[in-house]
Amino acid sequence: MNLLRFIPFFDDSVSSWALEARLLRWLTFLWMSIGLIILFSASYVVADDRQGDGLFYFKRQLIWAFAALIIFNIIVNLPLRKILGVAHWFLIFFLMLIFLTLVPGLGRKAFDAARWIAIGPIPIQPSELIKPFLVLQSATLFSQWEKLNWGIRLSWLGVFCLVLLGILAQPNLSTTALCGMTIWFIALAAGIPTKYLGGTAIGGVMLALLSISIKEYQRKRIMSFLNPWADATGDGYQLVQSLLAVGSGQTWGVGFGLSQQKLFYLPIQDTDFIFAIFSEEFGFVGGILLLILLAIFATLGLIIAIKSKNFTSQLVAIGVVVVMVGQSLLHIGVTTGALPTTGLPLPMFSYGGNSMISSLISSALLIRVARESSEAEVVPLRRTQPENRKRRRML
């Protein structure tokens, strides 16, 4: 076994991949590289203040990125049917961890939300890690919907509901909404009858309204989103500072590393509001280029879905696009004041090992679908010497 193949940059099989798979691979590396550069800038000041080392968060993110890349390369070289065959076990495992975060003493809290659980020295955020497996299991269920009896259908729909309720109870409304949207769009792409889709959509909206009516801080976020300047030093402070960062970038930005809002004005600058720092330093042009990157990723993902001859693979590709691009757009919408303030990381930009692993697993799944969906072979530029001799004899 060649162990170097587990490291992406030493994988010699890439030259035989389909064009879409190779483009997506390099686009993923570009996305991650830009994210690491922005995290370096966004986290330096706060890391120096909290840890006494400005590179503390950046170095930890590099370690997580290296570990995630190894998992990434295992997935891109593993048949999708094998991944689908074990996806449900990972889904159940992370579902159990989600409910364990709700147990006092086991779940670790941050900003009044119990979203982490420690396995030894490693903090695990199951609501992040469950996303790619939710895509896989949703694709498996809805691609075989017509062949399954109602007992199996209801069982897995019940599991999906438990996932959403468990994440909502942490509480984490934004991730709940993203996971619910992912399942819904996969079901829509699978051709599930409109009466079921309409009912679940209404149920999801009602659940969100119920959560907002119960949780006072969520109501305050909605109100501050509508008019953050009404309480610019209170509930609207975070959004106001984010808007100041985005506006300060103007056309070309203030320059890399020169953000003023990261100097303890903008809270959560290296995670949930990292796009604001990116916008301040690279301006409107930088923001447009990032949106173009997301558009290319989404376009490649949809092309891969269309070219795939396997229905389950098509739904996996669509689900990955919804998770990666949808989450990015939600994050950007929050930081620019287009959406209510919620805690949602920007994939491969925000600090956090769980988010990095989840993002690279999702991207690896899309690349794997691309590899399996194309029957085209890469033709070598030069014929081998025996082939040339054989051709001369024929002539």
C-alpha cells in the first residue's frame, strides 16, 4: 500500500481523473488556502491577547486542515457505494453525540449554547460533523423512496427529525435551518410529492417561529436585525460593527492585515463574522471574487450532478452544493445585515477544526461523485514506444 496516496499533494492518480474532479480539487485547495490566509489576519490580535501567541489559532487550524486533508484524500479514492454503506452508522453516532451535549456536565457551553463535547483533549461539535452524513443518508433514502415501505420511510424521517430537534435544543437555530433546508432540497430534487414537501416546509417555519417565541435572545436578534442602529451599543452592537467593517472596505479594501474592526471592536471576528474582516481588508472587489468562487463551485457541482448516471450520486452532489454554498451565502447574509444575526461559520474560512473537517469531507464527496460519473479517460500525450512500432508496421 502506498501511504503517500493518503496525502493529497502526493496522489499520483489525479492525472487520470475527470476534468470536473480535477477542477473541483484545485478549487477546494484554493478556497481553503484563502481561508487560512484570512484566518491568520482575523485571529492574530485576539490570539495574542488571549493566548499570548498571535499564531495560536492559525497553527491549530493548520493542524486540523492537515488532518482533514488526509480524510479528504481517503474519501476521493474510496468507492461511493462503500461510503454510502456506512454513512447511516456515522449519522447515528453523531446524533447520539448531539444529545450528549445536552447532558449537564458533558456538553461544553459557549455563548449559552451547549454545542461541544470533549473526547479526551479534542473538542467535538457533532452538529458540524453530521452534515455530510446527513447529505449521504438523505440521498440514499430519497433516491429509493418509491421502493421503500412506509415503515422504513417513517423511521428515517424520524431520525432526521431527531437530528433537527437535537441541534435546535442546543440551541442552534441557524444550523438547524441549514440541515432542514439540505434535507428538503434533496427531497425536492428526488421528486418527492409536493404535498409532502409543502407540509414539511410549513412545519419547519412553524418550528422556527416557536423557537423564536420561546427564546428571548433569538427575539432580540430578530429585532436588532430589523434596526441595529436603534440599540447600537446593546443588542445591535455586533451587526453594527460588522456593517462598519464591510463599509470601511469600500472598493478595494484597506489592505491585508490592516482591519481596524478586528482590534476588539467586532466580536467573534475569527468565526461567525470572519467575512466582515475579509470585506474590510479586500473590499467590494474581494467580496465579488469570493462570490464568483462560490458560483464556480456550485456550477461544477450541478454539472457533476447532471452528468452522473446514478440517482443517489446526483442527490449527493446536490446536497453538497446546498451545504457548502448555502452555508456560505447564509454567513455572508448575516455579516452584511441581509439576514438575522446567527452563529454560522464560513466554510474553510472560520476558525474551527470541526467545520474544516466537515467542509473537506463534503467537498471530497462531490469530487468522488465527479470521478465516478465520468467515463472519459485521460489520453496520454505521447504513445509508448511499443505502440509507435506497432503503428509503423501497420502502415
